[in-house]
Amino acid sequence: MSQKKFQKNSIIAEQLDMDKNGIVTDAEFLMKERMILLENQDKKEDQQRYLVWFSAISVTVFIIILMFPWVPVSRLDHLTSLGSSWLIGNMGIIGSFIVGNQISTKRMNK
């Protein structure tokens, strides 16, 4: 097991030295690296969830607005042609999130 040398009073060395014995081992370094990767993965998954929630809510609000009687019929033709592409795009985001989660869940279970 190799040891790393750091300058005295190094903040990074103090964070890496988990057992506080003054020596940073490979195992401690790898454990810290793994913890950072897990934190980053968690943040990425949070952002994906926010994106999907925004897509789902915005699609629902758009459909509800189109159903209100105060939207003139002449405007509905323009809004539906624009909205259909937008709705398909948002549903693609939601669908790819669901499929991606299923694939990653199956990989984790193997």
C-alpha cells in the first residue's frame, strides 16, 4: 500500500485522511473519489427528475389552456400545430427518462 505526500496543513490531505492518522492511503483516496462520483451521480439524477417534472407539468398546463373557452378558435389552429411538435418533444423527454431508469435499474441488479 503506497502513501502520498502532501504539504503540511493541506486541506485536501485532511479531507482525504479519513482515519486521521496523518497518512493518506490508496484506499482512502479511492474511497473519497467514489464518494465524489456518487454525489455527482445523485445531482445528475436530481436534475433529470426536475426536467421531467417540468416537462410533464408544462404539457398539462398547455393542454388545459387550450381547453379554456377564452382561447379563440382562430388561434387554436396556430397553437395546435406548434403545440403538437412541442408535446411530442416533451413526451420524448419523459419517455427517455423512464426507459433510461429501467435500463440502469436492470444493470444495477445484475
